[in-house]
Amino acid sequence: MDADRRLLIACLDLTALGDDEDERSIEALCERAIRPFGDDELTVAAVCIWPRSVSLARDRLSAPGVRVAVATGGFPLPDAPLPQRIEEIRRAVDAGADEVDVPVNRFLLDEPDALVGELRSTREAAGSATWKAIVETGGSGKSVACAICHGDTMKGLGNVPRLAGLHPIYIARQLYLFKDGSRNGVDAQLMKKAVAQLTDEDILALAAYLSSLVP
Ligand code: HEC
């Protein structure tokens, strides 16, 4: 393999942030991170995983220099209270994370002081671990935020329903119902923030886009 390719691979983060990651999938990920190409000495830079898998990954990666990065601090949607997110970061670092990837709280975009305050406290909680703030485009990209829960291809994820290929009028109606609180079941709470900022135009565009996707 040529030097450029080796360098690219050595810079990769292998990510496993599905809902259903278990011991096996994390072990397989670590195995691949250590030996992306069989016996070669080449490794990737890091695995990127959920906080609950940090100790396991740490254990499996102990010998070679693959780092453990963790998506934490409320990732992907920082809607839990700050102290809870801070605690999650601390625990991940205590469990051996080398890097914490924390979402920038876009619900605070109109409150810059509060936003900076949050970033400072998550930075502090990271201690000597590398701290990375992740800027998501969900607020303006609109549908990116939906994929976090509804799946990359909008085909549903775990208990979260499929959106791809639903009737556009149905989609639009549901979004209005979430927005005005008429659709208000236990699971509907998760939709509240996603719809809060949507304009009529957004709803129209989302309905058209989502219904155009292959179910
Ligand atoms: C935090 C997770 C989350 C995010 C982000 C999210 N959703 Fe949802 N969504 C849900 C859940 C959970 C349900 C099921 C709600 C229920 O059963 O009442 C749902 C239901 C829906 C439904 C109704 C589907 C049906 O079959 O009735 C639509 C439409 C929808 N979401 C669109 C969106 C759009 C568009 C976005 C992005 C702007 C989005 N969602 C973002 C979790 C989420």
C-alpha cells in the first residue's frame, strides 16, 4: 500500500454509534481498529463509541496505540440537564476515554453567554482528555437532525418510525400535530424540540423530501 493510503488509514476514527452496539460489535470494531489489514502493523487512529462501551474498548485496545473517543455530553441531542451531561463526560474519562466529543448545544444559539458557559464546563469535565466540540447542522440543515433519531436513510431506527416514503400530507399533518401539542403521547415528547423551530415552509419542504425517499 502506498504511503498516502497508509497515512489516511492511520488518521481514521472507526465509529460504532448505532442503537444496538453490544459487546460483540465493539470487540469486532476494536479488532478492526488494531488490524485493519490483517497482520500489517498499521492501525487506525481511534474508535468512536458510546460511553457505556469505554471500559470494554479500553480493555480490548490496551496494547497498541489506538485511542478511545467517546460521543458524550448528551450526544447527539444535548437536551438533558447540563449537570447530567457533565457527569456523563466525567464517567467516560474515568473509564479511560482519551477523547470526548461533545455536541455544541444549538438550543442555546440565541444565548451566546450560556452557550460559552456550557462549553467551558464540558471542557473542564474532560480534564486531560482531548475535548472536541461537534457542531451539528441540524438547526439549519433541518433534516440532518431528523436522521439522528429516524436513521440515516429515514427508514426508522429502533422504536423510532420510518419517514421515508410516507404520504406528504400525512407527514405535514403529523408535524403540525407535534408542534401544537395535539399529538402528545409519551414518545411524542422526543419530537417536541425537533419541530419547535420549523416554519410552514420547512414543514412543506420536509414533507416533500421525506415522501420522495425510497421506503
Ligand atoms: C430525538 C429524536 C427525534 C428527532 C430528532 C426527530 N424525531 Fe420524529 N419521531 C421521533 C419519535 C420517537 C417518534 C414517534 C412519536 C410517537 O409515537 O408519537 C417520531 C415521529 C415522527 C413522525 C410521525 C411518524 C408516524 O408514522 O406517524 C414524523 C412525521 C416525524 N417524526 C418527523 C420528524 C422530522 C421531520 C424530524 C426532523 C425535523 C424528526 N422527526 C426528528 C423521534 C425523533
